[in-house]
Amino acid sequence: MIKLVNLLQEASLPIDMVKKLALEMGETVTDVISGGQNGVAYATASGKVVKLTGDPAEVALATRLRTKRLYKHIINVYEVRPIENLNENYIILMDRITPFIIGEEQQWYNIRKQYLDRKNSDKDFTEFIATLPKQSKYYTIDSKFIEKITQQRTGLLRDFSELRIIWEEAHGGNMGWNRHGNLVHFDAWQVVHRTKLGTSDYSELDYDAANETPYAKGLSKPLQSFKDRNN
């Protein structure tokens, strides 16, 4: 028998296995959305996403988000569930985001540093946009796109600041829109936590481990569908 852990290391879990795990969470998987080095995302009938992942940094942030209020501009997490007999692998239930299309991603690449710089006011940002050529070899400025993101800039910067999001990771490949039309960052990275680690002598702390340890209060009980399938 092929062990589940080997299946996960070689590829994604078979879709029928993922469907059973999702059903334990009250979700029905309808399709595969995307897959990468750290996990695979699946669409559900409820309009959410279940993501199978073994990335400790992603799980650690997801468990912290799970215990907080919902944010307009950071992907919302509803559940984080370990999988029985798949050590250090989890399913995260989160909002579904529509990623930037190519034109939006190209524009974002050229403006994001100015957009995400808290020292810039909205007026500063608008004046910066005015200095850019309307069209170049690599992009065309879309005034509707610029207007839409400018209207949401204050709220997005507030969410980034409160959650200590690393702005450099908010590239065009992990930005998009939720069903309400809000600009949302997903697959975020968070500045290392230095609080509640038992000492004020930061030189003795393992900062990387702090960012890769799931927050216990953010975890739901393990999924049991394949509890006896790894023997």
C-alpha cells in the first residue's frame, strides 16, 4: 500500500481523498484551482477554497489569522485543520480570491513600491502616477484600475500595518479581488513575532521558528478521514 505521506511528497493527494477531507469540514470540492511547491488549492461549492499545504510559515500565519477579526485586504481564514497520519500537513479553509489579470499584474509591478510606502499620502501616490507614461513597452496605465486601488489604499495599509505584513511579498502574483471587489493580498509573509516567547533577550530567540510554529488556539481538531490509511 502506498502511504499517504508518500503521495503528498510526490504530488498532491488524489482528488477523492481531498474531497473526503473537505467533507469533514462541511465543504464540497468542485475543482482544482492551482498547485505549487507548497500546496494545492481547491474550489468549493460554497465559494471558498480549501488548500492542502505542508508549508510551516503559511500554516503559522493562517492559525494567527484564524483567531483574528476578518480583514478586508488580507485573505480571511476560517479553519486550519491538521490531517491525522499526515504529520505537519494541513488543510486551510479560506476565501477565494480572483488573481490579477496580466494587465493588472504588470501595472502593479510598476507602482506597488510607491503604493505600499506608508510615507506617501494618496495625493503623493496620485502625483507619482501622473509622472508615468500612459503606455510603455511593458504596460499600459488603466485609469479605472488606478482609481479602484487608490480608493482602497488607506484600508489596505492599515491591515498591512496591523498584521505586520512584509510588503515586498505583495507582488502581482499574490494580489487579487474578493467577491466584494476588495483588493486582497494572499500567501502573505509576516514580520517575525518577538512577543510571548518567554524572554526579553531577543538575541537568544529563534525568530525563524517563531514564524513557522502554528498558533495552537488557531487550530481545529485533526481531520480523521484517513486516520487508518497510513499503516
